[in-house]
Amino acid sequence: MSEDLTAQDLTKPKSARDSAGQLWVDLGPILIFVVTYNVLFRIQATKDEAIYIATGVFIAAVLAAIAWCKLQRGKIPPILIVTGVLVTAFGGLTIIFHDPAIIQIKFTFTFLFYATAILISLAIKQNVWKLFFQHLFNLPDRIWTVLALRWAAFYVVVALLNEVLRYNFNEANGNFDVWLNLRTALTYPAFIIFAALNTPLVLKHHRETPEPDGAPAAPSS
């Protein structure tokens, strides 16, 4: 699943139980994808179809995560909906056309999609980063803009990283497994580190505001 969800949880004040549950929702599908592919790739009978079987499992896992959020929390985070659409679309095309490059491109497209959405929202003065996270933090507009620009730049960087990995490691040269494992090993730590680097800025400018009586608690999704 898209790494932006993981980044969101790093600074979100939740209980340990909520954090653990959300972590599995965020990371579960992609980890299932990686594990499924690695297992099937090492079995002679399923080696040739490992990519496509794992992609189908990936789609199912993402849809299951969406269903879990709906049933357990009553709502589906907008980012998770976007992730579900992209995974289903690119994964489905990968299976239909029997082309592993499509699922590889999915990650590049996703990162560039988020970067573009952020920049367009800033251009029309509707900071999407603020819209997504203002229920968590009370920050000056200037800081929201700084955070949005930083994350937009970061998404471009990880998109380029994925393209470099995809160019060098793919099914055509027999290294799809290298791409999948290396991408996972590099991308998730990068998101965690970048989110951690931005946390001091958030905490420095966050201002506590009293919540009106009877106001609902911030959603945990």
C-alpha cells in the first residue's frame, strides 16, 4: 500500500492499539505482496506465474483493508480509496496484459500523482496537506505550505528512485524480485526518516486549541 499512510501515522496521537492496527492496514497489503511473490517465485511449479498471482493477492489485500476500515471504523480514509483504485487498476492491467512493468510503474505513478495533487492544491490556494491533517495539528498556514512543498518534493524523489530501480531491475532482465525487495527495503525507511525529520517543525508550531463541548473525537483512520 501507498507509503503516505504510514507517514501520516508517525505523528498522529493515537493509542498503542490504534497505532498497531493502522500500521497493519497501511503495511499489510504490500508486505503480503512481497512475501507471496518471494514464496511463489521459489517454487518451480509457480515460478513463472508468481508475479501475477502475487499481484492478484495484492489487489485482494488492499480491498480487504478498505473493507476492514469501513466495517470497523465506519469510514474509509480518502487516501486509502485512491490507493485501492490505483492498485486495482494497475494490478488488473498487469494481469490482463501479462506485463510486470505495469505494476512497477504503478508506484511511480502513485508518487507523482500525490506530488501533483499537492502542487495543484497550493496553486489554487486549497492546501490538500492541510485539509488532510488539520484535524491533527493546529499550524500556521505558512507551516502547512512548507510541509506540503517538502512532501511534494519527497514524492518526486521516491518516484525517481522507483524509476531507477525499475530500469535496472525488471522481469526482462530476470530481476523483478530484486526490484520488489529493494524498493520495499528502501522506500519505507525513507518515509519514516523523512516524517521524523519533519516532526520537530510540526511540534514547534503546533498550538493547542480547546475542543468545543460535545465535539467528536478525531477519527483514528
